[in-house]
Amino acid sequence: MKIGLFISLALSLSACTAIQKIKKNEASAYLHLEVKPKTAIVYVDEQLYGEINTFRGQTVGLRPGKRRVEIRATGFESERFDLILHSGEQVTLTLKLISKLEVQDSETTEKKTFLKRPHR
């Protein structure tokens, strides 16, 4: 009985190791992502963070400072942004990725990207 309980507890705890835990003193800046398609993948400083629709509130906690954010999705052009995030700040990135199948004529293709910072 004790062995079964120990194995059950060990399996439960091992499943938690894949979850990224953010300490309050390390991640005091936040990036809110309003990106289409929602299946896009986020990289921060060339490290995979995951699929946007899996983040709680589509928001990623990050350490303040210079950050390079890249948004990728299969069948779409990737986008890269260099940001400076300040402690306690939440920045919203609104982006619609352009399909690789769309005509790349600058007169007909409208790129929509917005970066919103709170007023200081």
C-alpha cells in the first residue's frame, strides 16, 4: 500500500516538472499577445515559450529588460520584434500574421501590427 502511494505521488510530482514556474522577482513585466492565428508559436530571446492559445489570458511573464520576441506559424510569414520591457509593465502586442499564400504586393497587402504601452 505504501509503495503504491509513493509511486502515485512520484508520478503526480513528475508531471509538474514540465510547467514553467515564474518567480515574482524574476518576471515582473508582462507581454499580452493578441495574435492571429492563435495557433502561432512564441519565441522569446530565441527560446520556445509555446503556443499562444495555451497561455493564461494570452499573457507571458518575462524578466524586465531587452527582449527579442518572434511569432511563427505554419503557412505564415514570421515576425520579430525587439522590445524593452520595464518592471511592472504590461505591453500588448496586436499582430495579424500574413499568409505565405497571400500576394506580397505592398499596395494590396496590409500589415497590421500594434504595440501598446501604458502611459507613464
